[in-house]
Amino acid sequence: MGSEFGSQNTENKKIQIKSIKAAAEVPEKTPVKVIIIGGGACGMAVATKVRRQSNFEITVLSRDSHTAYSHCGIPFVLGREIESFERLVVKPSDFFKKNRINVQLNSEVREIDLASKAVRTRDGTYPFDKLVIATGSLPLVPRKSQANILPYGVFTLRSLADGILFGKALEKAEKVCIIGGGTIGVECAAALAKRKIGTVLVTRSKNLLSRQLDPDMAAIVREHLEALGVEIISGEPVVFPEEFRKEKTVRVGDRQVQADLVLLASGAKPETGLARDAGIEIGTAGGIIVNEKLQVKAGAGFLPHVYAGGECAEVTDLITGKHRLSQLGTTARRMADVIGDNITGTEATFGPLADPWVAVIGSLQFGGVGLSTGEAERQGIKVVTGFSRGRTRASYYPGRKDLYIKLIFRDNCLAGAQLAGGEGVKERIDALSLAVRKKATVQELLDLETCYAPPVSMLVDPLYPAVKAAFKNMQKKGD
């Protein structure tokens, strides 16, 4: 009996040894390689999402010198509401090392080779199983010269490094000319005025924020900026200051504007050169064409292993159904979630956008959602509006502030809204964003119940008179 047991034990050992040898001969499965081009809001969010949901090998290639920072915070560092640019870094480099995300800064991708599934930089070649293009935008520089280097004293704010450089230059500046009347332009103008730096804001449009706000609402922003001490020149052509180092002037129409520095905030364009050169299709709005899974299109159809997101990709407008761009950090973050899910095997889709947004200059908050009357006119869409001016608190309560609300209706349904005031703007835009998405009718908004307490509202919320005004205008037009 002991002999049988010993024989069985020896046989078991032989089987174990064979199993170990067989296991050693089976090659380990190669991890999925994910390459992300761009270390901005979309790119880094994709990286962290994929890491949470997988054991994939992740590499981020970024031409930037910093990563995981808030670009939207730059004007507030310039205005000294935030103490330093370092405070804008959301996650330090150690975070990515600990999470096995290989971040290569100052690394410019020169080519995407879809056939061999690899991207190339100056320093090497990176093969991929999944590719994410999140290259963002480039500043729109209004110059005839094709030179890549800006003249001395002329700045952009594409990156945190740009903000740091401009911030240092401001230490010795007495007067600055800002070219561009969009969100970044007006935020920076308010920031510099707060520091008592002479500021001239120049826009070729007749109104500030012409792509976002209607003229009546933009006038409120302009009035506030001028009260802060900003000189505004609108509706005049600007000649790019190629010889700024020598002349220290900017030609605006027939005027010569003296300045120590120039900040270009005249807009941005999607950075799609790499994608275009790789044969990836670019849409009519100038961004990369993507489907609802945010996969790119090349050749006969959409590629299941290549994605694009953030400012370089086109989105679908909720109201018009047409393709356009979205340059909001919130959009980039939502796109990153969808891309991360699809890469790791959880199917997700990205739908049309209403793009709610908000900005702050000094003590004024303003923003909007959905369609503006200007865009409606350009698209040939008939709309009806309602406007109201109210207060943010009860009339007898200290600290009450003005609040302006403009509502835009299409076919009896809310299609857009614009607000400006001293407080309470963000919360109302969020609520109106939901109303736009749900196609709330004017009658449903008339029936809307709102809450009240003297420190935070009037008894009748300022939203109600705006809805009522729109309803009356519809009746006048016979809608």
C-alpha cells in the first residue's frame, strides 16, 4: 500500500512539472497599446479613464511642456485672483507615473501611419492598437506672413507655458493691446484692468462675443468692461503688428494704438494637420469627422481603432442638426468618457450638443446655451424672443444685483437662452440647458414652479417675465 502511494506521488509530481513547463511555453498576452496624441483636457482624461478600466499600455504624446492643467484658469492668474500658474496643474507628473501612464512632454508627432498602425516623432516610432487624436486647437493669427515665430512683444495663450511667458512680460508693462473680443479676450481685458494696466481691447466685429451673444446682451458686457477701465475699439480692421518690436504700435482702422505688449485672442482653429495628412477626413466646420462613437473616418468608412475628441473634432448641433466645433472644456471631458469606454469595450455614444457656457469678468457673470438670434438668422431659422430684467434677491435684501435674461424660442419650444448679471447665472443656464434638450414649450415654462427665499431670489423669479414676454410676442406674430 505504501508502494502504491509513493508511485502515485511520483506520478503527480511529473504531471505538475509538465504543467509548469507547458505554462512556461505559452507566451504572455501582449497588452493592448493605446497611443494618445495631445495632453489637454480630452487626451489626459482618456488616459486616466482607460487606466481605471483596463490594464492597457498607455502612452501620451504631447507637444506641451505641461500636462493636466486648467487652461480656463489662465486669465484668473493674470488677474491675481489665483496666486500662481502652478495652482492650475490639476495632476502632477508623479500621478501618471504611479498609474503607469507614460506621458512624453515636448514630444511632437510628425506622422500618423494608419497602414502600419504607428505614429512617429522626431525621437522614435510608437506602434498602436488604439489611437486617440486629441490635438486641440491652434491660435488664429491674423497675419499675411507665414512665419511661425511671433514678433517680440506679441503673445498668444494656447498653453500654460504661453500664460507663464505673458505673465512675466506683464510685470513691466504699462499698456496692453488685446486683439479679439471673444471669451478669452474679455476675460484677460478684465484681469489686466484689475491690475491697473492700461488695456485696449480691439475686435473687428461690431459687438463683443459676437459668436455667442446677441448685441443687446453683449452691450451689458461691454458696459461692464468699460466701467472697469478697458478701452474698447470695435468694428475696425486690425493690421497684424509685424514690426511691433520697433514700432510698439498696432494699426486699427485709421488709428495707431500704442502698447507695450500685444495679446492675440482672436480665436482658434482645430489642429487637424496630422489627421489630414494621414488621410483622415475633415468636415465642413474644419474639424475631424467622427461618428457617434467618436471614431474617425478614412477611406471607405469609420475606423474602429482610431478616435478623435476635444477641440479638433466636429460635433452635431442639437438645434440645427449641423456639424460645428465646440471649444468647451466640458465637451472635451464628455468626449473623453465616451472614447475611454469604447476603447475598453464598454459601448458608448456621443450625441448632439447645446453647449451651455458661462464666463466671469469682474463682478459680472454671463453666458448662454443653444441658439442665438444671430445664428438663427444665419441658418434661416425663425425665432421669437422674450427679455426681462430682474434682481437676484428680494428688493429689501442687502446685496441684490441685476439679472438680465433673454430666451429664444423656435416653433414654440425653447431653443436658446442668454443671461448676464451679478450672481445666479450659472445655475439658471444649467436649468435652461435641460429645458432646451427636452424641448420645453413656452406653456410648460409658464407653468414652471420656482422656489423663493429673500437672500437668493425674488418672489417671482426673473425667468418668468422673460417667458411671459416671449409668449406675448408669439401671440403678436400669430404663432
